[in-house]
Amino acid sequence: MAQKYLKIIEKLSQGRVKLNEPLAKHTTFKIGGPADLFIEVTRETELIKLIKLIKKLKIPYFVLGGGSNILVADEGFRGIVIKIANCEWRISNFRIIAGAGVSLGELVKLAAKNSLAGLEFAAGIPGTVGGAVRGNAGAWQQAIGDRVTRVKVLTPAGRVKWLKAADCQFSYRQSRFKKTKEVILEVELKLEKGDKKEIEAKIKENLGKRASQPKEPSAGCIFVNPKPASAGELIEKCKLKGKKIGDAQVSPKHANFIVNLGKAKAQEVIKLIKLIKKKVKEKFGINLEEEICFLGFDKI
């Protein structure tokens, strides 16, 4: 084992570090080879210290949230994967400040429990608060960036600072965090006082809308909708619904989902992605852009 890895293991308490941990166990796609080291971190202070040490040792690392919206290579990741699990939260003046590791589902429930309206659109979206803010997750013409007031980050230089919403560069499924190496630590969201029963009814309605989405393991929508078009409709018009390569399949229910039928490989998913992009480009002249991120690939 590399000396650098041994230094990381020595710094952490016994049993905290998993060696050659299969990342398929930690992604909604259920696809992906092992990470050299896998560490779950529940405290912000520990996360900051760990990342500073990893950077000092010049070890490649990746911060993982809920494992949605990601495809991991079959070969895995040569470096350290940090599972962010800081799940603390607090409420003040219609604002929720949530750790990046809080699940989006739990956040929606928390808001409803406290009669706070504004997050109903997020019901049923998988992943964590940090991941949702990074990708500006949303549905029904709403996005989490609409509710963000501040984001607390660890900068590449090792500083902790708060960014105002205006500095986060939110746009459709985009934010500055997709371009920078800043690690999201906490997020502040501004909501409104609402009627608890009305909030719960809206959540139930939105969950009902999602009932038609695929139940098999997936990474969610593969492509960003090239507005005003729908990626799913474009793929369907190319007659690719149900198309299979190995155990990876363009979902028969929703063509913007690629699902894992059981033993799908990352390379099978990549082949489907390339086929879809090729066919949509040929038929409509549109270059589809992936919404998911990729980990462990030399090139795609």
C-alpha cells in the first residue's frame, strides 16, 4: 500500500477507512468498481482537516453525496472517496441551514413538519443537499437554487467562507460548483410560512407524478433538457426506448433514464450514451449534454 494512504489511515480512528470499497454499493446506479480508500465523514471540522491532509499529500480525491447523478467506471477510482454525511440542521426565521450530507428527502420532510413552504417540488428527488445545490436540482419549473441564500464552502486554498446566492451562478442544472473545486459544507435556504396540510398535499401530488418514473437502479435523468425540447422526447423519437446494451437499457418508461437491469457495466452505459447522442444529433442537429457526472474514467 502507498505510504500516502498509510498516513491517512494513521490519522483516522481504527475501522474508519475502508480499503478497495466497491462504489456500486454507494451509487443509485449500482455500478462502479472500487475506490482505493473510502471514508465516511459526519463532522464538518473533520472533513476540512481530512481534505487539507489529502491535498497536502497530493492524493486524488472525490467528495460523494447521495450517489445519484453519477456513473463510476468499472475500474473504480484510484484515490480516496469521501462520503459526506454531515447531517446537522437548524431552523431560524423561515430559513433552514442544512449540512451538505442531509438527504433532500429528509429536508423536504423537515420543511413540511415545520410548516415551511417552498421545497415541495423536490419531493422524490434523490441525493443530498450538497449534491442538489451543485447540480441545481429541480422539477416542475423550480430549482433548489431559487431557495438558496448562502452556501458555505471549503475553497481549494483551504479557506472556509460563505458565498451569497448571487455568486453561485445558478442556472438550469448548473452552478459554479460544477466548475470550481470548492467543497459544499452547508447550505442556507429561505422558505415561507405555509399551511402544513397544503404543503403535505403538494408533496403527495409531486410524488404521484414521479410514480411513472423507472424503479430500476439509475442515475436519474442522463441528459439536460435542451430547452425548449425534452431530451426524453428526442430520444423516444429516435426509437431508442427500450434499447439494450448488455444489462444497460434506455428505460421503456422514460427515455431520458438509462437503467441497470441487474449486472450493467459502466462501459455498457457509456455505449448507450454515445449511441443516443449520435442518433439525436443526426435526426435533430442537437448536441445532448450529460447531466450526470463521471468518476474514474480516463476518457469517455
